[in-house]
Amino acid sequence: MAITTTELAAQILAAHASNSEMTTDELLAELAQIHASLKALEKGETAPAANRPPLTIKEAFKKNEVTCMICGKGGMKTLTRHLNQIHHMKPREYRKQFGIPTAQSLSAKSYTEARKALAQERGLADNLAKAREIRMANIASRKAASVKSSVKGKAAKTQK
């Protein structure tokens, strides 16, 4: 049994609406556009271009939420999990596709600021500095021990 153009348009709209919050008017407009595109493709014509302008970086990365520039889903605090699970994409690929600088975080500004304040409150930077000092001291002591043992080994060989 063949699926009609209307049924296919409804399925596409249902999938899109499940990822994005849309008003009734937006749903109707989207349905009309999808149906027109499918009809044009059915006749062998090219589909009309979407009249929705793409998001700018400023629009996508707001203070309290992040919006995906691929599917338009918004209301997220961070994009990394969404990109991986929905679009099977790494953050580096997403940045490259949309020209997002590496200095731009893929999370909401308020979320980033809250995490930074929490890390400072807990003293994580100091703990990290201490851990690095200990690690470097351990590396230096291992290096000294290996040099000392190799010197002893050479001395033992020369005595024989």
C-alpha cells in the first residue's frame, strides 16, 4: 500500500514537531511547506527553498539556552549530547559546519558561568595545581631513580 503525499507530509511534520516546540500557526505553515515540497518533488521539480532564515550564532547561543543550528531544537543547556545522540556529530564537526569559533562554548552562558562559580567555590583550580605538582615530583623522582640505577649498572659492568 503506497503512502500518499499528505500522509508522508504528516509523518515528516510529526518528526519535526517532536524535536521542536511549535505553535499551531507554525505547525500549519510547516505542513503546507512540506506538502508543497513533496508535490514539487513528485512532479520532478526542485523543492522550493525554505523561507526560514538560518540561525545566527548570536541567536543560537543565548544566555539561558542553546538552540541547535541543524534541527532548530532549543531549550537546551548544552549541545554536546544532542549533537552526538540525534545528529551523530562531534562538536568539532558542528563548529566547522557553521563556522563557530573554538572560543565559543557550545553551552548556555548562564550554565557555563554557574559551573565556573561552582568550581571556584570548591577550589578545584587549587586542587588541580597541587595534583600537577605531585605528578611532576613523581616523574622527576622516577627519572632520577632510573638514571641512578643505570649508573650503578654501568659501574658494575666496568668492575668485571
